[in-house]
Amino acid sequence: MKTTINVHRVIGIRDRMLYGQFLEHFHRQIYGGVFDPGSPLANADGLREDVIEAVRKLNVPIMRWPGGCFVSSYHWLDGVGADREPTFDKTWRVEEPNTFGTDEYIKLCKAFGCEPYICTNAGTGTAEEMSDWVEYCNLAGKGRYAKMRAANGNAQPFNVKYWSIGNENWGSWEIGAKTREEWGHLVRESAKMIKHVDPTVELSAAALPDIDWNLNLLRNCGDYLDWISIHQYWDVIHETNNASKFNQVMAMTAGLDANIVKVRGLLEALGLQNTIRIAFDEWNLREWYHPKAVTVEQGITEDEYLTPRNGNDINSLYTMADAVFSASVLNMLHRNCDAVGMACFSPLVNTRGCIFTHPKGIVLRPTYFVFDLYANHLGDTVLDTWNDGDDMIAVEDTQGRSTMVPALDVLATTWADRHAIAIAVASRDKTNPHSLQLAVDDAWIGKTVTVYTLNGSSEESFNDIDHTEVGVVQHKLGEYKPGLSVRMEPHSVNIVEIA
């Protein structure tokens, strides 16, 4: 396939918040994940130093917390101060110790070097409770909650800029689910109170690619919102944990941007495209495994709904399929960077995350290296590309239907000073290599070509404790010449740099 790149054909400037992450109080993401007091690997604040080191290498820009579904029955006051008591998490049906709360989260964000992004309780919570949380975080000495923060050891405000009203409150599974009419009213009143507390914050609200829901939300609250939040998982396995195989996953890359297109189209129709951006703030290939967690079925035991969650931590589930798919999603988000300004991979640690923790260290799953490559090697300016050639492959989806997808998914970027071009390529063919012929301006002739390739020996390769099959290899290809072809290995993620 031949790809022509013109540095003057610009799609837009990507926001680094596309590389955001997410943590929820679910299974081992917080407790035994990022927060593990008593572990020899934790610092004085109980935060895992090996996790901090790995995350800092990714230059994570923003991290959403504390949910997720968890937040819809979470009351933030339970997680601050010296006298905390355990509560019962009505979403995930476990005891919540509350030893990790707002102050600990802010410490974690500072350790990671990222912006905090707090999702509020719009399920069982109220507009006043949400705005009280903003008081606690952002006011300097005024009122009860700012004084409470100071008494808890933080005299200076946290200055949390990004806040979300609710999580998936349109879903029947969510604690405190709302109708679209109820939602529009609650979001408007919550946003009003929050911005009366701190008018500098940026607000998102839970939405989905549904015209009726979003129309009601935007007509009621468009003047208050800065973001509209949508989520997506493609491999629907929350009840089975039967992970789809490589070709089935590649079939899921067809129409990746369908939900983005729907939401951006509605924003444009309402004339809000310049004031409200899309926050794709919870995404991953595979749904989390939590069988029977959101059921009203009688007689369900912990062995049926709680013990199976350990299946999320089977590292062999996370292969090059996850890596290539995640690269394809990031490519799609970059191509929509004029509408999408934030995205949060779900989650950061454990469950389906890119980092797995165990008592003696961590495992970097294949998706970790995707974020490493994209965050550290791509430019801010997203370029349009023209692909000459019908390089398609046939793959079967989970229903056994044949689907055609491009063998190579190509994204081109540069920097404001144009010191380099960086091209991301997701190679979706399970078996065969493909050649990518590059055509760029003559000004790049003689520049050095470097390729970073993420891969393993097969599409099923994975990383585990004392078992490393997936990593990044760097190759120098010499000088760029017109017509240069770069060989893309099967089931790989690549960055081609011309500098």
C-alpha cells in the first residue's frame, strides 16, 4: 500500500488528553493495585512506587476516578478525614474500606504527574453533594469544606479542573438510573451549583450515542457543559470472560468511529461543536468480567458474582490482539481530534488494564507499550493521508460473518516546527507481512528513518510474571528516499519516524 503524506494537509491538533487513563474502586484496581500500604513496594503514602515509575514513563495526562459504576452509590465524605468507617459498595457488592479517598487520589495524581478528573455521584447523590465536593477540592479557605480539607492536612486547594456529572446514568444497571427528562434536570441544576462554586472548572456529563437522550441533555444543559462523555467496549464478555480471538477482534475495527460520528453530528446540528468536545472517557477492547454483578436474581452467592472477578487478572488474555486494536482506536481518536479532546483507557491497573500488579512487582501488558509509543513518539499535529491501493483482508467476526478491513491502519503526525514526521501503523493481518510505501515531500529526502515495532512471536503472545513475549524493538532503516517501502510485520504496532 502506498501512503502519501502532505504536511500542509492538517486534520487538527491532538490534545494529549487522548492518552488519559481511568481507575475505579473495582476488584484490585485501587486496593492491591495502586494503593497497597504495608507492601515493601509502597511509599510512605501507601502508593506502589513501581506502578508510579511505569505510569510516569507513559506521560499520562489525566486520570478519571472513582468510577465507573462504583461512583453512583459513593459518597465522597466517607473517604476523607481521620475517622473513616467501611461502607458497603452497593454496585459491586463488597465492603469499601474508604482508606483511599479524595486526598489519596490527589497524591496519586501528583505522583503520576497527571491532571485529576473526578466523576461525581449522580445516582444516589445530589447536586449539593457534588458541589460540596468541588468546594472541598477547590475553594481557598471559604466555607465548611475548604476548612475540612485544611484540617485534613491540605491547606492549599487541589484545583481540580475536570469534573464529570455521573456515569452511565442512562443504563438500567446503574444505581440511581435516570430517565432522559430526569437527567436533563439533574445535570442542569448540578452544573449550576458546581459552577457557582468554581466557574473555572470544566464539566462533562454522562451521555451515549442516542439522539433522544443527548438532545434532551444538550437542550437543557448545553450552556453549562464543556464536554459530553461517552463510553465503549467492543468485546462483550462481562458474563463469560471468553475473550475473542485475533481475527474476531480485527473485525471489530470496522466502523470504529460510528459512535463518535453520531455524537459529533448532533453537536454540529445544535451549533455546539465549538463549545462542547467529546470525552471518550471510558474505553477498552474487552468488557470487565463481573458475572451476575448487576442482576436482581435471587440466591446469588459470592462464589458466583465475586470470586470470578479474579479471571480479569489472567494475563494470557491480553495479547497482541489487544495491542493492535488499541492502536486502531487511538488512530481513530486522532483522526477525530477536532471533536474528541479527551479519552480514558479503562482501566490503568489490573482488571483489563495495561499494568498488572503482584506482590513482587508488575507486569507490563501489550497495551502498555502502545501508550508508550503513542505518547512518546507521535507529534501534536495530525495529518491527512491518502492511501493508494486496496490492501484489504477478510476476517470473521464473532458470528462467523466475513468482514473486510484494511490490513494497515495508518496515522501520520508532525510537530509545529516540522522537525520530524511520525507515522503510526497498526498491522491487522494475523499471518502475512505488508509493505507500506511512503510518499512525502522532497524536503524529507536524506532524513533518517527509524521504526519502532511492538510485537511478539505470534498474535497470541502475552506478558506474565517471569514470562515476557511482547516488547518494542527499534530498527534504523537509513535515509529516506522517494518510494521507500517499510515492511510491517503481521499482528504488530509500529511507529515510523522520519527526522
